[in-house]
Amino acid sequence: MSKLIRVISSRLPGRRCKLYAAYATEVSQCFELPMEINYHDRKEPHGAGYPSLMVDDEHIFPSDGEILSPEDICAALVRKGIDPRAAPSFQAKLEEIHGSILQGG
């Protein structure tokens, strides 16, 4: 059964919305999973509003309580039966995305 990667974003995405969309794109490409972006008007991080990232219907929650890290993404994939080590350099790509968006704006 294919997993769905879903981003809940603002129509005018800020850093976290951009970060989560970039993470989702990388997951989708590396593991050939469908991805969708849903736009929401309500800010509710890691809940029904934006910014949120989900695998199927399960929200991924940041371990630091603020922003998703590459480790959070990998842990969520493992919980869903996807081995992040199956895609060479996957975590390194997530680290690059994380640094680029959060430090570069």
C-alpha cells in the first residue's frame, strides 16, 4: 500500500511551510510516494492548520516542539515501515534542505 505525504501550508508560505514542502518533495522523490499540498487559512502548527507535515493521516511532530528536523522525518518514516537508509544520502539531502531554508530564508 502506497503512503501519502501531505503538507498543510499557508498560501503565502513562510520558512516552516517552505521547509516542510521541501522535505515532502524529497521524501516523495526518494521513495516514489505520492505527495500533495493542502492550503489552509488557519495557523495551527502540527495540527489541523499550517505548517504541518503528515505521512498518510499521521502528523509528524517535532522532537524539539518547534520545527521538524531531518531526524523527525526519518523516525516518522520508520514508524510507517519505510527505511530511510534504503535511499542513499537521503538524510544528508534533508540536512541540506534544513540548513538551506532555515539559514538562507
